[in-house]
Amino acid sequence: MLNITPQERLAREAYALSDKDVKAILVLVDSILDKNNDEPPLTPEELEAIRRSDEDIKNGNLIPWEVVKKELSTMA
């Protein structure tokens, strides 16, 4: 084999893999990349807050920006 970098070898070898194998490898790659993230994982409470806000958006339960600005200005 030629003198190639590990990244080049990985790219070449990927073409010989099935879609199923590539998807499995991407899960591993995503996991590795996530470990390099300095952000702590979301807590269960944060995930629940995101879920609730997504539901609010889906159901049209929104607060107009002008109302938010007014409320924030009274807090200062």
C-alpha cells in the first residue's frame, strides 16, 4: 500500500463498505467527535425544557418579541 495518511486510508476504504456499515461507522465517528466537545451533556431537565418548547412552537403557543422586550425592560 502507498504511504498515505490514516485519513486518506479511511476515505478510500469507506467506498468499499456497504451503506449499513458506513452508517454504523458514522455513529462511532459522531461519538468520538462528541467527546471532543467541551460542552457538558444536557441534563434531563434541559432536555425536557427543550421538548416542552418544541411542543409550544408546534402548537402556536408563542410570545411576541415586543411583549418579551417590554417584560425584559421592566426587569432592568
